[in-house]
Amino acid sequence: MKWGARMMGTLLLVISAVSACADVSTNADHWAYRPLTAPPVPLLSAGARPSVNPVDSFIAAKLAEHGLSPAPEADRRTLLRRVSFDLIGLPPTPEELRAFLTDTSTNAYERVVDRLLASPRYGERWARHWMDAAHFAETHGHDQDRIRTNAWPYRDYLIASFKDDKPYARFVREQVAGDVLFPTDPQATVALGFIAAGPWDESSLRDIREDTLDRQVARYLDRDDMLTTVMQTFASTTVQCARCHDHKFDPVSQRDYYALQAVFAGVDRANRVFDADPQVHVRRQDLMHERRRVKQNDRTLLLSAETSRAVTDWEERRAAHPVAWSTVDAQTFVSVGGATLTKQADGSLLASGTRPDRDTYTISAPSPLSTICGIRLEVLPDASLPHQGPGRNENGNFHLSEFQLLAFEPGAKAAREIPLANPSADFDQQDWGIARALDGDEKTAWGIHPREGEAHQAVFELKEPLTLTPGTMLVFVLKQLHGEGHLIGRPRLAVTDDRPPLRVLPTELAAIVALPVARRTDEQRALLAADVLNERIRQALAALPSPSLVYAAANDFEPDASLKPSGVPRIVNLLKRGEITKPMEVISPGTLSCVTALPARFELADSADEGARRAALAKWLTAKDNPLTWRSIVNRMWHHHFGWGLVDTPNDFGRMGGTPSHPELLDWLAVWFRDDAKGSFKGFHRLLVTSATYRQASVISKSVISESVKQGLPHSKALITDALVTVSLARTPELDSENRLLAHMSRVRLDAECVHDAVLQISGRLDLRIGGPSDRQFDLQPGIHVTPRVDYTKFEVDGDAGRRRSVYRFLFRTLPDPFMEALDCPAGDQLTPARNNSVTVQQALALWNNAFVARNAEHFAARLEREAQTPEARTRRAFELAFGREASAEEVAEFTGHARQYGLANCCRLLFNANEFVFVN
Amino acid sequence: MNSLNRRDFLFRSACGFGGVALGWLCKEEARAAALASPYAPKPAMFPARAKRVIHICALGGVSHVDTFDYKPELERRHGQDSGRKFDTFFSQPGRLLKSPFAFRQYGASGRWVSDLLPHLAGCVDDLTFIHSMHSKSSNHTPATFLMNSGFTFNGFPSAGAWVSYGLGSENQNLPAYVVLPDPRQLPAGGSINWTNGFLPAVHQGVAFRSGERDPIPDLATPSDISPARREASVRLLEKLNAADAATHPGDSALAARIRAYELAAQMQLRVPELVELSRETAATKSAYGLDHPNAATAGFARNCLLARRLSERGVRFVQIFNGGQFGSPRINWDGHEDIVENHRKQALTMDQPVAALLRDLKQRGLLDETVVLWTTEFGRTPITQGIDGKGRDHHQHGFTIWAAGAGLKPGLAFGATDEIGYDAVENPVEFYDVHATLLRLLGVEHTKLVFRHNGVDRRLTDVHGEVIQGILA
């Protein structure tokens, strides 16, 4: 089919879009949805070269159909450079090259392949391909391009997964629902970084009012990115086209689309807790799960016999060991604001006189006990206070901004602060809880409105029991900085040496405890049980080592402004024409209907269990009978090895996507990868890179030229008459412009990471440290709003942060490194299954003048001076390192002369700019 | 052969020198063009009315009711409840606020302009106003992305990149798409605003760093490399590359890369000459306001003058930003707190330079072949932000933009908002329509300028867009 005809077809399809709309019965016959069966490996006709690798049989059969034959095998230098960049993203060292050239064993090449696949560098190289597919970056993007400090563990997860050759089905399942399907493996939770890898609209999802349409729209769009990422990456389906209407070309209905929205309706992008130690991980996840059940008022838990026993135990313990408080006898008590504090008979201090806006009370007392474990602050009513207090504000309220305890030991020069923890109070004003008096933030405070006119109390535990040397003074500091006279009217302090927990019970629970068990309603039993369980969970969590965080899909995370976990999954409606103002029926979770071998709607026992939704999708994706998944991945891998896929649209197997150049090979590979290789990437790489097809030379084979001549095609004449004319290979198109038939290997430009890492390796500067937080290769300054100012020109190229492989660079979504960008490194705002491979002026300028190249050229020169003695030897060594070949006599003379006149570093810079360096044959 | 898909073979084989998705472009022409230069001019579909674009982006949300959209009814109902529901962005809705600026009619066309913009008021007979704009978002950055790329998300190619991709450039020694950010700061999202998105990288907007002799990163040869050394290196590199190319006859990527180095060398010469303003007359510089005591005005004036010089040299798309990042202190038109204080300050930076640019283009005969497009991402509410507030909040339902130059009806007021400036009620226009019209003026049918990405035929106008016939001459 000619290109023009295809364009015309495209236009016709667009025009007749409405009538073409999703007739599932006919569309389901499209190649991508057909069940997978392995076609027979073609038997080659007599005379064809014998092949042992089935890949070669399929390729050779197709070439023969077109009267073509394959190119000869590339020479060993070319082959080693090609396979090294391909598998590990680095050039071979001269030593590796020498070893390969002198290896006379029949399996010398296979041994090289095994060495490369076993290298830790392999994981780094292939993880980066996956980061492109996932549009991974370490900032939010959009207008508030905030840094995600905890995104990098997902990158390390990818590197480890490739290195360890994780079977593909497991790899997919972990990234969609690892937390649910592999709860005992902490790394399976880190894998959820995949779903969160893309951009996030902070201003719309965190800052603006929650009741705006913009917020609602943003939620749908956020899930749209999640499901698009999952379905394009794993199933090569452009499901996102069905947001506003049924897909115009593929059998994807709007219902399918919103069913996928529902799969992700319970997750947000946030910092998710995990533990490197699997035992701790499981323990913490169980506790967090229980905490969620409590929060959701799960009566089967709260009213279970086991919980009832726990409540009874707790009540018995509590009754048997009431906390014994000893009131402190204040010796000095000062109001900074000038109020009068008067000691009362009960040990309390009554404020009177001046009522400042803000105040701080400093109260000193000897300890009545030799050891203290907790403090109680009572705030008491008094007839002299407005509304009987306990505060001095007109309404009787107060705000305690911060509470501190200090110990002044005899002979000490200053008081030392004693850390406090686990604050509790009998009553918390809404949004003014007791924790706010201990959060180190003087703008937040504890209050008791509307429960004025009665006594209240707060209890603080000491982080560690404090044993006091005789004569030590306790100093209590009560900061009350809210303003408008929100001051405590009558405080009283007490201490205890009882061990924690010392928590004071909220009044409404104390009232329940006071009732005989038989008279408690279910509501009351549940309330009390929730409190007992929460306290038990809190203590258990506090006893665990501190957790790690990964930026990932999450349903249980610390709220951040108005970004809060959804609890149960949010409701998803089908939106008419995709408009938020036109919600139609509620849609339940499911997936594509066009894979007829598998049910498209999920039968889930508990619709509130969001994890079950993702687990169902993960299982659907990895089912043996899902032809999309297995075709998708082998095509994606093929793309990276050969320059483009057997289907040239790795993310779109629909009717508007590419057509397979070798449909039988695609299916054979999919079945082989699934069944024979058991999803092993390394096995798959080995199959492809050891094929004769992969090992061909990149020059155009004679058969292409002669066949073109035979067919009277114009390009070949040009090639033959003037081989140096800059005629495009595109002039061969009448035959095979894209080299889709693979009559030779394609010559490709190195990608941004390969250029970057090769420059470092050749300069002798590459630091091979693996993993950890990303290297920030820029100067970072605060911006006017959220997005910082980032200046790549101010980065010190020679510093340690500039020496690791580029997979460890910090990836700023809206402020990418211009050097890498010039080499087509994607910024993470779009899914990038296939990079552009452009040649631009900006690229030339970057390689010529950028400080990274200039400085490393100097390091390269210094290395040459260390490693070779004569100017000629240095030139030879330079060619060996940069190009993997010997310099010709003429080149030695020319470059040595150039170095003599203009400096060796200048020669090195030139080599980094040479086509021979930047391209792989 | 039938199974092969060569829809965009050229894009690949010529390494991103686009043109292939232009349905009307003959293959041979495209090939020739790709080999000549990445910015090689490409033929238009229709006779083009305009050759070039200068796009002025006033960021932050310029209040239509305080600049070009005169509303006497607001004066009558000043201080009253609007009677309308406002989905305000940050605040509680306040009451109707008459414009604190005095409006008058100007020119033969009698267009209304407030006293905020006295210089532009003198140009109204050359301007074509669209008073009935509507945006999909009232949030700055999504709305700005929509204005520039047709999508509220980041990462889609901006209009300038599409035009570069579709039409190339008349000048092969300069980029086809040049961006002149506000001298105070880059807009929110930085270079994403002029991204090539999924289009070949060569079509990305090249942002000139304000006021520097080397406005393009990595343009200058490092200072420790002498001209002789540089020259010798270039020659040696050419030789090395030629030898390499000989081993791969016919590989266009190798040739293109050699060409890119030649272009880079040209750019190294041409750009410093371009930004060197010493040969402009004192009268010209003063007319633009390069000598203005306000630094922001003088810097913006310099960009306007640079825009003329770029257009003069055939650069296809020049984009000038008036306004930087959002947030405080305000360096854009985002007048939440006090519309008088904010808009006076911003108008001072923009009014004189833009008016001077229009006059200068006209006087040199360039306005006949250039479209000057002035846009803002949305307007501002006819009510105050909060009761008794002095500012106005974001408003997406009706606002004003204008264009001037080739192919347009001058002095026209197209479309209208209702009596208080709330809704676009007459001939509502979306940015898709503006983009479709802009492409039409350049001789391109917007539905046919496509690029296939991740299985979708992408367009500047997404699946929307109608050419605004009513403003075309």
C-alpha cells in the first residue's frame, strides 16, 4: 500500500468516524485481539543460509518473498560496539574489544552477550527504557512543579527488576497491584511508583477549593493519566480516546473507559510508606490496614468477639491501675504579658488583672517525684473568668500554642528541654486538637470551644522517663500566642511516675466506660472499640523502626492541604461527551470488552476494597489468554533492539496504529516469551541479539541495490553513480525505506544517555555507584511561586554529582536539562515508547560548546597523557577509546598535528562531536 | 510491501526533518527540503495571506472590562449584586465593579479603549478585536497551555512549533520559532510553554535570554577556544565525518548532521548580529521605549524591537511574553488584590512598546505580511474579589483578544459579551478557533496539519476549531 493511499484512507476514516464507531463484532477480528497461537517456523527453501534461530527463519522468509537476501555479518568491532550500547548503554573498553577479537572459541559472541546481560549496567540501561514508557520524572510538572523527594526508589526498583530478570507477568502485576498481590514483598509496593510516575496537577488537586468543578475535572484527568499509562504500556491500547465518546476506530466503548477509571478510583499520587525489612513491612501494612478498617467504621471488626475481649482487657487494666498524679507546687510563675497569677489552695494558678492579647506563662516547681514519666495540665473553670472560663477570651476559650517542659538541674547553666510525646486531651475543639500544642508550630494551638465553662485536661508523656537529681527544678512553658486574649484562666500542673500509656480519655468515651457493659449500645461499643484499637495500633506503629517512603499510587497517606485519601473508592460516573457537568450512570470497575477470552467486568466481593480492583486488572493483563499483553511486550523489546518495532507504534495496536511487518514472527515471539522463556527478559534479549538478523552489517546489502535496479527504482542509480552524494536512504523507499524487512541492520544515533555515559567512561570519569537519591545536576533556588529556579549552567561538571550514569540524574519535568533535551531525552510529560532521533542545530551547539563536553574532553586528554607516552600513541589511544578502532596512519598524523597546535583536549572534544562517535553501526 | 507502513518514513529516515505528515506535500519536495535544511520553507495549502506571526502573550489574565470591552451597564450597576453565580477561583464573589479607568472612542473605527493603554488606543484602526473569547480553564497554567498549544496539559506542541513544522522558515540561519520571555522572569512552566512536544526537536521554540549578547545556550564558543583553533577543529571534524559518510553512502542522517554543524556555525555568526541594536536609530529605540525609566518597560521594548528584527529576517514565528511567573510579588496581569495598582503597572510595561511595534511594522510594509496576535489566557470578573475588594478574580467565560495585520479586517469589533461582560454571548470564540484562523492566514488547513503520536493523529486544534470567517478580509 502506498503512503498516499494510506493517508487517504486515514482521512476517509476520520470523515466517516461516526458510522465507523465501534462495531465490536467486526473490530474484534483486528489482528491485535485475535487469540495467540504460535505459527510454524518457516522452512527455508534450498539455498537459503541455514539458520538455527527461528527469528532468522521468519526474517529470511520475508526477505525472500521480496527478492532480497540478508547482509553479511558485521565485523567483530562493529558487533561489540553495537551489542554493548544496546545491552548496557556503554561502549566496550579497548580491553574488552581486544579480548573479543582474540577469542577463537566458536561461542565467543555468545559469551560476550552473557557477560553483558550479567552486568549491573544492564539493569541501568533497560530501566531507563522503562522510565520513558512510564513518563517517569521527579517533579509534579504543571504550574507547581514541586520536587518529589521520594520518587527515586521506583527507579531503583526498575533497575533491580531488570538485573534480577524478574518474569514479566510478575513485573506487570507488581506495578499495577504489587501491594495487594505480593504483600510480603516491600519492593512490590515500591513498584506502584509506576502508576504515579506521570505529572500531577498540584494546584487543582491540592490547593483550590474542593467544591470547584476544576477539582472534579482534575480528578478525572488524574485517573485518565493513570489508566492511559497502564493500558498503553501493557496492552498497547489507546483507551483514552474513549473518554468523550466510544473509540472511533477501536472496539473500546466509553463504558470500558470509565470502568478503567473506576479501577483507579481509590488511589492518589502520594508518599507511600514501606519498609525494606519484609517482616516489618508486613507488620506495618497489617496495622495500617486495621487502622483503615477502624476509620471506615467496619463493624465486623469493631464488634467482633476478639475486639470485645481486647476492650474488656483494656478496661480491666485501666481500672486496676489508675494513673496517680501528684500536683506540683509552683514556686515561681511569670506572665510575660503582665497578667497577675495567684496561687490557689488546690495548687492551681488564677490569672487576673491585665489581659494581654498574647501571653506565655513560665512556671517553675520542684518535682514531687524522683522520676517522672508524664505531665497533666488541667484548665479549670472559675467564677471570675468570662463564661466561667477556663479561658480568658470573651467566650471562655483559650488557645495553647505550644507546651514545653524543661529541667533545670543544680549547677547547670541553663535549663534543658525534655522531649514530650503522645499528647491527649479530654476534649479537642475541631481543627484545634491537642497535638497542635506539641507540633513546634506556634501558629497552631489547642482549644476547647464550644465546651467552655467546664474543666478540661491534657496529658503529655515524656519520650523517656526522667530521673531527677535532687534539687532539680521543673520548668513548664505555656505559650499562648493566638491573640485576642485566648489565654488560660486557671491552669494546674501535675506529674506522674506511672509508665505510659497515660492517655486521658475523651469525655464522650469516659461516659461510655462509666456505663455497665450491658447497657452500652452498639454505637457506643463501636466508638470505644475504635479508640482502644487505634491506641493499640498507634503504640504498635510507634514501636516499629521508621519507615521509608516512595512516591506511588497510595490509598493511605498523610493528608497534605486538601489532598486526602479517599477512604473508599470515589464514585465514577460515565461523563456524557466527557463533560463534568453531564454525569450519567455510576460505572463499576472493569476493563476492555474486546478481549473476548476474558471477562471485562470485575466480580468483586467488596466494592469498597480499592486494592481488589487493581488486583483484578493486574490479573486480567497478565492472563495467558490476553493476547495484547504478550504481543505488546515482545514488540516493545524488539523496538529497542532494532530501532523500531515489528509494529511501529509500540503503544497503539489499534486500527490507527501500525500494521505488523512480520505478523507471524510477532505471534511466535509472544508465545515463545510467554511459554518457553517464562517471561524472562534476559532470555528474550539473548534470542534476539544472537540472531543472524541482529548480527548483520549496517551497510545496505547488494541485494537491495540490485533488486532496486531490476525494478527500475530511482534510488539505486544514485547510489551507484555517486556513492558520496548525500542521498537519503529514504530514496530506497520504493523497496524498503525503513528497513522494516531487515535486509541489513539500521544505523542509529546514540541516545542522550549513551552519549552522556560514554563521554564519562571514555574520559575515565564514570562513577559506577548504584542507586539512591538522584544527582541534582543544577543550581536550585526558590522561585517566586512553587516551581523553583533551576540553572544547569551553574552546575559544577567536575563534582561528584556529575559523574554517575545518567539514569541517576534528577529529572525535572518542566525544567529538563537542555543538553539531554537537545539529544531527544524526554521530559516525562508524555508517554514515550519511542524517542525521536533528531539531528538539530541545538544538538550540534550543545555537543560543541556545552561545558559537560568541554570539561570531559579535558579529562579525556589528561587520561591520554597518563596512559600513553608519545603524541602519536595518545592519538591512537584516543581513537581506540572513542571509536573502538585503530587510527589510520593519516589520521594519526593529522590529529597529532592538530593536538600539537591546538591542544589535546581540543582533539578530544572533536572526537566527541564526530559522527563515528555519535552513531552506532 | 503492502504490510509496510511508511506513513512517516521521511520523518524517520531524515531524522526528524518533518514535513511528511503534511498531506499536500509531495514526497520529493519533502526530501529535498529535509536535506537542504530542517527549516526549509514548505509550500502552503492555500494562498497564504500572511508569511509570519508575532504572538504577544499577556500573562496573568488581562481584564477585558478595564481595557477594550467597555461596559456602561457596569457603571450603572456599580456596587450591586451581580445576580450571577460565579465559580470564582480563590475568593468569595464580591459585587459589581465599574472600571476605574476612563473609556473613550478612538480612530475612524471608533473602538473603545480605556486610559490604561493610550498608545494602543492610537492603533485601533489597525486592530481586529475579538470580544467573545471563552476558555476551558480559569487556572493560569492550564489556560496558558490552552492558549499556546490547544491543550490544558503540558507537553503538547505549541502553536509556534506547529507552524515551524508545517511551514519551515524563510531564514535558514536562524531558528524558525523564537521566543522572547518577559525580561523579569520566565512564565510558569518555563520552556514547556514553547515546547515541540512530540514534534521533532528542531521545532522547539528557541528562547532568547534577555539582554545578553549570547541569547541562546551553548551558542558561544567557550572563551578559551581561539577562532583559529575553532576553525581548524571544524575543518578536521568535517574531514573525519566525510570519511565516515563514505562508508555509509546514502545515509541521510549523517549528511543531516554535517549540515547541522554548518547551520550552527551560521547561527553563531547571525544571532549576535541580530541582537546587536546599535544600528537602530535613536528615534526608533525611543519610540519603542528602550530608554524608558522603568526597567521592565525598557526590557520589554527591547524584545518588541527584536521581534521586528526577527520578522524582518524571515523568522516564521516570534512569541513575546508580557508577564512572568504567577505568585507574589505580581509580575503579570494577575490583579487579584488591586486592579488599578496592578493593571497600571503592567500596562506601563506593555502599551508603548507594542504600539511602537505595530507602527514600525506598518511603516516598513511588514504588517501586510505579518499577523500580530495579542492574547491573554482569560479575562477578569466584572465583580470584585471578595466583598469590598479592589481586585478582580479570574474569568474564563468572556474576554478580549486582538490581532492585526495580514488578511484581517482592521478596526473590527467581532463578537461581544453580555451587558456586564460576564458571558461571551455573540459569536463565542475558543482558542481552537483562533489557532485554526491563524493557520488559515498562513495558508494551512488546520485539520490537515497532523502528526501521529502514540496512536493518535494530533493537531494543534485537537478535535475542534472553526476558522473565524467574520474577521478575515
